[in-house]
Amino acid sequence: MKNIQIIDGAVNCVYDIFAATEKEFNLIFTSGTDVAFIDEVVERHDPTRLNLAFSRIWTRRVRKSDVHGIDGVLFYELEIKKKYYPTRRDEGAVNPNGTPLLRSL
């Protein structure tokens, strides 16, 4: 299972984490990415297939204290953040001026 953190534009968002099978994860995240935006996910897939996958994922909430890593981040209602993730990889995040946000460890 892979853990997906949900970041929602709602004021009361709590950034829940859900477990997804490898197949479900690959439906949401394109190859080599770990950041996705729901509008792009919806554009790529059949709604019936997505609804089925998400209905399963939503039953697998993982308590943050039990999480041993986050494999992907899925944004809802936050299209403004797309410019900060041009590669759709967390490690490729950039500042508003285009400089890298994250530095190598």
C-alpha cells in the first residue's frame, strides 16, 4: 500500500492520509510523479473508474501517528499551487521566482 496525503482548499482541511493499492496510486499519479491535482486526474481517466478507486481509498484512512512515509500528495481546489510543482515531483518544487524550493540533503 502507498500513502497519499490529501491537501484540500477548504478552510477546515485536516490533510488526511489514505492508503492506496499500487494500481490505485498509479491511476492518480502519472509515472515518476508524486504530486497530483484532482482536475488533471479527472481529465485523464474515466469517471466511473476513478469513482470506484476513490470509494475504496476513502475507506482506508491512516492515522498520522501510524504513517511511515507519504508516497504522494493530491491537491483539491488548489490549482494556484500548480506553478510551484512544474514537474509534479515534490523534490522539483520551486519558489515563486522559479528557484528550487528544496535543497539536497
